[in-house]
Amino acid sequence: MKMRWFLFILFAVISVAQMVYSQAVHAAEKVQKAINFYWTCVMHPEVHASAPGLCPICHMELVKREEKAIEDTSKIESRKSIALDQNSFNLSGAKLYTVKKGNFEYLIKSFGKMNGGNQFSLYVSEKDQRFVKPGYAVTVKIPALDLLELHGKLTRVDTYIEPMGRTVKVDGVLTYDGTLRAETSLLATIHLKKDQIIKIPEEAVLHTGEKDYVFLLDQKNSTLNPLGVKIGLVSNGEVEILEGLKEGDVVTTHANFLIDSESRMKFNRE
């Protein structure tokens, strides 16, 4: 009899231990899935590596970063998937947009001065530093010469951030036969171009706190699902999508506030 009780208690303890272990493993897996680790360059954040090493562009040592996975469920700040009623959708003024790749141009406005001859220096804001690279085209206007327009390219991007204005010095050279006096003030536009990236209309993206999201069409089930996305550059009414969407996906544009309102009301009803 004592042996039976002993075996019963032992079995119960083992069962509880297995359950606790299983829950711990599940929780650990959940945390691991929620966080992505990668190595990147402080000067070239577009570099993503799966292991430590050197930046292939500037050869600086890569640093470790962790990034929470993009949320691809309907649990985005009290929002739920909604059924696509074609008649109501058309009446709302909303439209569907098929995601595709295309070229993207981002213009960075700056100012600076001539260093003598055809050499110049510009000052770009800290937030734009990571986008600026040697070789990018620059359009320069000279206020003292009736906004004479000249063209050139960047040759060097400094790494030092000036603490007062939070700007970074960028050097360049003009393709100009003449010479300009040193210290001549100038206005500049840096032309940043990216080829064949995922981009969508800016009006397709909604913002809630720290999240950016779109409504993605599930054509099989005829539903519109809130989907978290990671955006990059924004220019000329277009948004670069870094994560969350792929070519061929279909999202909503125009009147997204009506779709969002219905999504939130459905969450509250349920």
C-alpha cells in the first residue's frame, strides 16, 4: 500500500515537472521567435549579417543588434481583421493597391560653403547621415550668383556629429570649369537613389504609437487584415517598405481611416 502511494506521488511530481518544463520551453521559444539578432555597421545600417565580422563597405567591425519581429497578426493596438464587402468598400472610396518593386529617389536638403576651386563642404542632419554616401549626385545653387545651379558628387562623409547643430560634415567636388571663392555659401540637394525596392503609397500606411501598419487583403478569405510593417525612406508620396510586405501583396489605400475604424469597432464588439 505504501509502495502504491509512493509511486502515485512520484508520478504526480514527474507530471508536474514535465508540465513546468514544457511551459518554460514554450515561453523560451516564444521569446526567441519574437527577437531577431543580427550584426550591422554603424555607418552602413543596411548591412545585415548573421554573424560577427567586418562591414563589406567600410571594413569597420560590425555591432550586434536585436530587433523585435514584425507583428503579422490582427492584434495591432485593438484591431481585428474585417470581411471585405465589395459594395461597402467601393462606397467608402478606398482602393486596392498591388505591391510592386520600383526605383526610389530621396532628396536631402543641405547647406554649406566652397573650400576653394571646385571643392565644397556640406552639413547634413544627423538623421540623414546614414543615408548619405560618397558618389551620390549633388545639385548646388549659389545664392550670391543669382542661384547659379551647378552639379557635382560627394567624395567623403565624416563620422563626427557636431554636438550643437547635430550635423555631419560631407565633402564633395563640382563638375565646374570655373572657380568659386572660398567661403562662398551654397544650398544643396543630395540625390539618393535606390533601385528595385518594395514601395507603396504613403497613404496606405497607418501609424499607431510605435507601430506602422497596413491593411493586407487575404484574397482567399476575402478579409482585410492589419499587418505590421517596417518603413524606411519617405519621399514624393511613397514609402519604402523594409519588412512586412512582398511583391504581389495587395493593400488598401485612400479612406484607410474608415477601414481602421471598422477594424477597431469589431475588436470592441468581440
